[in-house]
Amino acid sequence: MIYNGGGIMQIAAAVKDYLLEIEIRQYTPKTVRGYRGNLNLFLRFCEENIGIYEISEIDFTTIKRFTKYMTDRGTSALHFSKNCKISMFTTRVG
């Protein structure tokens, strides 16, 4: 895992690590692409909308805010939940 100078894992590094892990586990290319796209949306949301850059700052409220953000943009919460698995991602790397 990649950490900043203070030993805190950055979200961007965690996304890269997670995507590498699922490629090693031989998830299908379509699944990896879906996770990559959704996790990058989450990364941008965290950085640009709420100023979160470190995994340790992500909590359940962050997930709920992102889900609302996606729903407001017209993405079904159920669709997002099935494809992104943000809570699983943050549990594994956090």
C-alpha cells in the first residue's frame, strides 16, 4: 500500500491497490472497468466536493453523501450499490 509522508493512506493510492487486487483475483475485464469507473467517480467526489483525501476520513456519512450525489445525478442507488461496492472497498483498505 502507498502512504503519504505521515503514514496515512491516500484514497487515490487505495483505489489503485484495490484495482490491482481484483485484477490479480482475475475478475473479468468488464468488472474491473466498472469498478475503476465507479471508484474514480468516488475519488473525484471525495476530493472535489467534500475535501477528503485520506482513507481514514471516509465514514458511513461519506458513503451516504456520495450515494445521494449519484442519485441526484440520475444514477439509481441500487445500480450504483451493485456495481461500485464502495463500502467493501473502504473496509478492505481502511
